[in-house]
Amino acid sequence: MSRGHTALVYEDEPARFGAALAASKLRTGGGASVGPLRRDDDFDPPELPGPEWVRIQPRLSGICGSDLAAVNGQSSRWFEPIISLPFVPGHEVVADHDGTRVLIEPVLGCAARAIEPRCDPCAAGDLGNCERLANGCIEPGLQTGFCESTGGGWSTEMIAHPSQLHEVPAELDDESAVMVEPAACALHGALAAGVSPGESAAVIGAGTMGLAAIAALARWTPPSALLVAAKHGHQRELSLELAGPVPASAVEPSEIVRASRRLTGSMMLGSGAHQRVAGGVDVTIDCVGTAESLRAALAITRPRGRVVVIGMPGVTTVDLTPLWQREISVRGAYTYGTESLGGEQIRTFALAMELVASAGLGRLVSATYPLERATDALVHAATAGSRGATKIAFDTRSKK
Amino acid sequence: MHHGEQFRLEKLPADRSRIIYPPEPLEPIEDPDAAIREALESPIDSEPLRALLHAGMKLTIAFDDISLPLPPMRRPDIRQRVIEAVLDLAAEAGVDDVHLIAALALHRRMTEDELRHAVGDRVYDALAPRGQLYNHDAEDPDALVVLGETRHGEEVQISRRAAESDLVVYVNINLVAMDGGWKSTATGLSGYQALRHHHNPATMKKSKSFMDRHSSELHSSNWRQGEVLRNSGVKVFQIETTVNNDIYGDGPMQVLAKREWEWNLADRATFMAARAGLDRMSPPARRKVMHGWRAPYGLTSVQAGEVEAVHEVTTENVYRQQLVEVEGQTDVVLFGLPYISPYNVDSIMNPILVHCLGLGYFFNMYRGKPLVREGGVVIMSHPTAPEFNPVHHPSYIDFFEEVLVETTDPVEMEQRFEKRYADDEWYRHLYRTGNAYHGVHPFYMWYWGAHALDHVGGVIVVGGDPGTVRRLGYRPATTMADALEMASDVVGPRPSITYFKNPPLMMADVK
């Protein structure tokens, strides 16, 4: 252990949570400069909690929507029992470990916590559903990047359990490697949608999650037709590129209801906020998770259709009458673990590495920043879409 | 200059600009009812109408729909006068089996109020409750019949009721030279199966212009279909009317009909007050005021009898009012687009209708050659907001969101998208049961501009919503000065400029 590292530390300062929330409401990403995130240039990385744990040095670490929610004071209080403060954010990490490039699978399940016997989900390989996120040899934390004991990717040094580490294949450059974790989340959601041959699908949102979900659908469960709601022009272009041979159209979010009607040849009912398609697509993947996107998902999904929510919703108010009246199934999709594909059980991360390589998702990394420019990086990430960007990451390679 | 539901004052370069003003309104016929009776008694190339009517016969009276005239006419509408005269003769002859059909083709169904306005309360109350007055339904398979094909392979489809009638009386208002003739029946009482043969980019590109029948492929096609109608035994007694261009009357709106250099202090004050008043209104209130205007038009002619012979006389009467001799073409033509077009009466002038009014109608208001030279620039003034009436124009919304995002090329959109829109069950449902234009209608509106799109070197919209204007394939300009500067990129420095001050409607006879 040595001091002298740099890290961005998320402090336990309730007053600054409030300031971040207020600032972010005034300006997108405004919480970055006034919130609880502080740069520590004399950072003391965490102690190793057990003999298996190792020290790693981040190379690139992405900024995720859940990170932005935390930085801007917008996280749900649901997380309170399963995080521990202060923590160093950063769970999309490609790092060095004894001269080898590694990826972190950040969920802190029973293996990392030295809990035996493992909970049922962990025993089944469904790491994201671990039931012991507040127990064991480390502090509460659903993932690295939200746990006091582990540090996180927004630093020059952190710790990891070997069960979390994956060696980066030589053919993946750092930018591609840092996309593996978000790609794993997205493909887990895309496969959870269970698109059968002949079914139509819609993806709402075309940021990192949406674009990776589109690539995953196209790769493993191609729908008969795909509709994408994307705010920005470059997102619509990327959506169509990543859809590959799948017949796809991409529209602005305000046009999604009518577009789904056109796609399905259905009729429309209602007007204004109650406008919806009488039928609709078979399955919708919501990669945004706002009240607006959930409302849209329920409006464009056919009776008895499915909605999968990948985007982190937080506290939202949505009229669930359509869920009831149309018997729509809504399910969440969080992180990853093991996927069932063609009768085989495969680790999501293994599939994600393949997807990143085959779809070229490394191109979604639009800009990297040093830790010293954290505010710029976080504002850029919060406004990525409108600035023609997708994924923003911290780059600590020059620190080595 | 008209600018949607508002007006603009613009200064043009004095040394290279000209303004084409509409002619003064013709003197109207003093006794329209007498003129109508006379036309029915002394038709052209036909026996008098009373000689064609007899007890036990099947009589169908078809009439032009809400798209004519613009703005709508003050009561009594000329259609009412004509229909009452025809029904009086029918009653004298003992004709009981009479149907009145609004010949709207793929336009939206008229509401009860609109039908009452067109035919009058007496006619409406006598026939509508008994199901004898109704809107044409181009999607009712039982109500249409295909009578054959033209020598060019164009199918001819018409209302079954009309086809099976002993006589069809068509009551028309020729607001522009394009209206009337065989277009009344071959289009107005027909359906998509037949209309697609002339409402398409190839035909529109070859129509130069729509207002000059002998140079219009659209009309040639309609005339061929009319020939099939005639040869199939459909007997048509055509009654065509023309009106003068008095759309403002003697009230405060009269200032809009004056040449600006004739404005006195009161005119200036009236104009400024109107602008200020409109500015202060909410958009719905402003729309209501504008669309509430009913024009006092005077009848300038009425002729009846054989379709083609009647139409020749009618066209001359339209030209008598509207034709303005213009010396030479121009590099840049300016159009101030008003709040109304044939397809948004009591509704919103959406961006597709802006295209249609500017490049479909105003551009084509010529005889001989277009007012703007080949490769010249059209500058239109209109807010061009991305607003739509979801009741009247549901398929327009999808056309804007889906088709125009992909292409503005009429040929490509016809090939890739038209059929799906024409066959869409939801649009069909809304057309048949609501007040929606047919699903294919926005395509036709775009096709109207096909010839202009081929001819001009660029289109600029002043004061329009930039994103919407770009989606139409045009260039947005904030001010007229900007637009003129942008135009010079296309046509060169110091271009000649012509402001074609429509409406009231006129046609350029370009020498």
C-alpha cells in the first residue's frame, strides 16, 4: 500500500448531494462541480480484505448513467443499504494487473465476499442477483465503484477479487475493452427480451445501452423488424449501422408511437399523453428508464407483449393502466451473470467480449479525459448525446 | 405579403424587382339565379336540362367539395343556387330518385355544417335524413365500379350510383383553370384504383401547367377517362361556374387587395392594426379568425351542357379574370403563402401543404412558360411549422416523419412508400368514418410539386421553422434579405426578382 495515488472520491456529505441535485436541475451535468465528488491527489488505496485480493491499476474507466445519477444527486434511496461511503466510482474498468490487461466484472457477489455457501443466484451463476450484497468480508456495495472497500476505476489504483477479473484478449484495444461491461449489461437485457423468430422489437434510447442492445439483438435474436427511438441524428445513424441486416428504422422519441403503428400495420387510439397503438410491437427494450420512456414502451407494445427495462429508472411516476389492461409483462434487466443461449450456459462477459469485437463497439468511446478534468468529463458524459458522443471515459494510462 | 396566418411587409431591390398584381375583380352577374336558369334552359351542345328529366329516372347530382372555393363563399353558396334550380326542374318532371354526392375523391368527408353551407339548409334537410345526400366514399368496394380502361391502359372507376344513373348532373365551381371538365367526374367520383394513373410523378412532371389543360398530362389522362365514361353510357350534364376574385369585399380586409403604393394613411393604419391584433392572439384564436372569413365573390359566368364544350367556355371565363400578361421570365420568384390551401379549410396548413401550395399551385399558375426561369429560385414566405391536424391529416404526419426523412424525390417515394400508405387499414378507417384525407393523399400533395422540383434550382422559405424547412428539402432564411442573398448563390448576383402577389388568384401569361 502506498499513498500518492489519485482518485475521485464520492464523499459522505449529504449537503453536497442536495447541492448536486439542485445544480443538475439547473444545468445538465451541473452536479459535477458542486456535488460530493472530490479529487484526492494523495489517495490511499484500500487495504486488501483477504489473501486472494489483488491490486490493479486502471487504464480506462467509463462513465455510466448510474455514475452520473450519483454524481448529480439523483440516485434512488433504494441503493442506500447496498452501497458504502465514501467510495471511488468507476465500474467499467480495463486495468493492468502484473503486466496483464484485465477487465473487471464488478458485481460484488458471494465469491468476492468470501461467503460460503453461496446464495442461490450466485451458485447458479446469476451474479447480478446476489442476495448477499451487504454481507461478508467487505462493506456493502452492489458493485465495485459503489463500495468503500474496493476503490473504483476513477483512480490510479484499486483492488479486485480474482473472480472479478477477465484477461483482455489481445485483439481488443483498451477502448473496446472498456465497452465490455456496458455491452454485457445491454446484451443481458436484449437476451432477456426473448425475441423469437418473426417477432418485432423496439429499442427506446440509443446511448451506450441502446446501441449495444441493438447490436446484441442483431447478433443473437434478430427481430423481423426493429424500431429505434433515438434523440440525436448520430444515434439514429449508429442504430441502423448496428442493426446490420435487420430491417430497421430509427426515429425521434416523439415519433415512436406512430412509427410503431406503421411498423405493425396497426391502428391508433387516444390522443396526447394517452395516444397509443391498438396493437404494437412484440417486445420493447427501454434503455432510458424515465417516466416518458416507460410510458412510450407501454404505448407501443402489443397486448401480452413484453417490456424489458435496461435503463435505470429511479423514482418515476407512470400510469400502469396499460400494463394491466393489455396484460403486458414488464421486467428489469440488471448487469449480467450467465446466459442461456442455444441450450448452452455461457458467461455474459464472454458473450460481451465477442459482441464488442464483432460489432466494433470500441468506436462508441467518443472521448477520454484525465482525472484532473473530472468536471469536464462528467459534463461531457451528461450531455453526450447532444454533443454527438456516446461513451466518455477516464484515461489514467499517462499516470503509469 | 401573406405569411401563413400573418402578414409581412418587405422591401425589394427597386432596380430589379417587379410585382405582378392580380387584376381587378370582374363585374359580377347581377341576377345569378336568372343566369343559372338560363344556362339550364339553353345549354351548350345539349338538350335543355328539363328535357333530360323524367319521372321514374335515376338522377345523381354531384358537386365540388370543401376544397372549393378558397376562402369559402358567403352564403348562399353558388352550389346551393345551382342545386336548388336543378332540383326544382327535377321536381317539376316528377323525379323522385335523386341522390346528391359530395364528389370529394380522396379528400376528407365534409361535415354536416360544411354540407349545409354548400347545398343550403333546405336541400340538406330534404335529402340528408333520407340518405340521399352524402359524401362519396372511394373505399367502399360496393359503391364503386370499374367501367374499363382508356387506350393508355388507365382504369376508369366511378361511383356505382353515378354509373347506374340515367343522368349525372355535375355542379362545379371553377376557382382556377385546373378545375372542371372531365376532372370533375373522372376524379371527383373515383377512387385510388383510377386516380393513381394520373396522380403520379410521371404525369405531374409532364403537366406544364395544370392550369393549361392542353399542356397538362393530368388533364389529358382525365379526358381519356372521360371518354370511357361517355362510351360506357354515363350521361353527364355539366354545370360550371366561375367567380370573380373579390375575396376581401368592401370591409377592412380590402386593404389586402390594394397595391401597396396606393395605400393611404387609413390603409396603412388598418394593415398595421391587423398585424398587431393577430400578433396578440393565441395561435388557435388567430386560426379561427382567419378561417372564419367568408369571401363575397361575385358570379361571373355559368354554363351548362356537354362536358368538354362547357369546359372550353368556362376556362375562357377563368382566364378573363385571372390571366395577367407578363413580359419574360424571372430569376427569382417570391410567393407569400396564405393560411389556406384547398386541403386545409378549417384546419392547419401543415408543411406538406406548404409545399403543395407553393410549388404545386402558385408555381403552376402560368400559361406558356413558368414565371421563374429554369434553374431559377422560388422564395416562399410561410412559418412552415411542423404542425398537423391529426383528425384531417393523419397520414400526413407519418409522411412527414417517415417518408420525408428518407427522401423528397417524388419518384422514389412513389416506389417505396405509396402503396403501403394507400392500403393502410387505419387510414382507410379514418377516411371512411372520420374526416381524414385518404392515406395516399400526402403523396399526391408532394407530387403536385414534381414539375417545379425539376424546373427550379432551389427553394428558400423565409420565416419558416428551420428543421421543417430542411426536411422538405428547402433552405431556410430568417429574412427576405437573407433569402435574396442565398438565391444569388444559385442564380448569380443581382438577379431579376418577381413578386407574384397571390391571392387573390391570378395566372401569369408569360411571353
